[in-house]
Amino acid sequence: MLGSVYLVAAGAFLGLLFLGAAIHKFADLGHFAAVLESQRLLPLWGRKVAVIVLPLLELGLGVGLLMEATRAPAGLAAAGLLALYGVVLAIGARRGAHADDCGCSLFGARPPSNTLVWRNGILVILALGVAMVEKTVVLPAMAWGNALAAGGAFFVLYTALEALAATRARIVATEARA
């Protein structure tokens, strides 16, 4: 039972992460389109489709990860999308400075890097764990509440660390220009 609580918390965390990512992209579709263009991985028609489909997919996954009935399949789909994003980050990191923004931070531009590839790898493993939660797991209401609160708290911690990393990246970029 305790393992299930952790995985429900992980599902809540990932759900909030995907909802935040979708909102971030929808808030500035022009910027997201520019990020896709700078990655030089898709033709023009592919970028036009991806700029709409990816935020919608993230929105659906975010909601799916927060709901008991859809958590497991959403976890599997989230793992696939995170793995795809990891491949894109790896290509960007390998290419060097072609893309100034990976499009994967809520707090400003961060270039693709091996650190972000590893981060996505960890998120893939977490999503696969969420996919393994059985729908039939019976948790007391208090355990559900605690798991969802823990997922929310972890999301707050994660976004704080992301903000610090984005701030560090801006400082390094400013110092490099000086």
C-alpha cells in the first residue's frame, strides 16, 4: 500500500508538471513555434502541427495523470512523450548552441544539455512507475489526500529548482557576453 501512495503522489506531480507545461506553451504559442523552429528537427508543416498538438497532448496527460481511472495509461503515454522529449534534448545537446531554448522550462530559456537529458530520463522512470499503479488499489481517503498533497509539494519544490537553474543559466549567459 505504501508503494501505491508514492506512485499516486508521483502521478499527481507529473500531472501538475504536464498541466504547467501545457499552460506555458498555450500562453505564448509564438515563442513555442520559435523554439520548435530553432531545434531544426521538423519540417514547416510538422512544426505547425506540433505547436498545437503537443500542448493539447500535455494538457490531456496532465488531466489523465490526476484521475484515478486514467492514471496508468496516462503514465505510459507520459513516459513515451518524456522519452521523445529526452531524445530531442539529446540531439540539441549534441549539436551545441543551435537552440538557445529547449522549450522545457517554465522560467525562461535554457539550452538543451546533458543535465536536461538525465532529468527527462528520471521523469520517464517515474512515469513508468505511475503506469504500474493498479486501478484496483484501495487506499483510504486520507492516503489519497496525503498522496495528492505530496505530489503538489514535490511540484512546488521541482519548480523552485527549475527557477534556480533558469536563473543560473541567465547569469552564465550574461557573464559570457560581458
